[in-house]
Amino acid sequence: MVFSAGGAVTMEATYSAESKNQPNFIAAIYPWMDIISNQKAPSNKPPAFISCANDDPLNLAKPSIQIYQDWILAGGKAELHMFSKGGHGYGMNNINAPVDRWSQLLIDWILAL
């Protein structure tokens, strides 16, 4: 599970992973992806959970949607939670908005894998 710039690290590691070192799943929370643009979902892709807010001031909603679409189009398992409010850096903080539930949604998703 990663936040923001950690998304680039996790996604690059996932894109270049081999079966022997592939993560069991990835959880990219408002992932920053500019440094790894034009990547395609790997053939050995793990299930992916993605969460972001539409009002992220770093404009990370679009790349979050792109990861989801790439995974789905490649036949992978993915879940996307895009919240109308939350900004950037909501993390585990309670900001009294629907985005506060993202961590429970992640737990529910992991349990359903």
C-alpha cells in the first residue's frame, strides 16, 4: 500500500516484477504517476486497489483512472474508488467526508480476494 509519490515506486516495481517477486496485490492511494507514464499493465499483474479524490490539487484523479482502466483492459482484477472530495494527503485522517471510508473499503476488498 502506498500514498502519493510512493505510487510511482510501487507501480514501477509492479511493471517490472517477475512472478517470483511480484506483490500479492497493490493498493495505490492517490498515486503520483508522472515519472512512469506510458506503461502498460504487466502480464503477471497483481490485483489492484486504487483510491483518489476528484479534487486532488495535484490532478491525480486521471492517472488513478488510467491505472484502473489499464488493469481491467488487460484482464486484471481492479477496484477504483474515486471520491468527490478529499484533496491530496487524506491518508488515514478523518476529514468528515466519504473519503474517510477508503481504508475500510480496502479491507473489504482484501477479504474478498
